[in-house]
Amino acid sequence: MQISADDIAKFPTIVGQEYFIIVVVSSDGSFEIMRVTGVTDDVFTVTRAQEGTVAKAFVTGDKVEH
């Protein structure tokens, strides 16, 4: 998942086996919880559909919250 380079510093740094949770929210208010397991430049490596949510399609400009 690619994040705006301007926003990447707003998220935690991952060390070793750490991870953090994000919620991606679409313009219609639907959301998906994801686990971020890696960060390289402006790209998150994620495990999708966490905590009972379902994988959804998202578009550029949808909101990513931590």
C-alpha cells in the first residue's frame, strides 16, 4: 500500500517483528483494519482484513488512520 511521502513520517517506525494497526476509510465511510508489518520508503507492507473486517477496494485519496 503506497502512502503519500508527505505523510509517512506521521506513522510509527517498525523495528524487528513489531507492527502497527491502520484503519483505511473510503469516501462512503466503509473501512478495513490492516496490520502494517513493514515500511519501505512510502510503501506499507500490510496484512489485510484484520479484526473481523473484510478486504475492500480503496482508491487514491481514501483516508488512512493510525
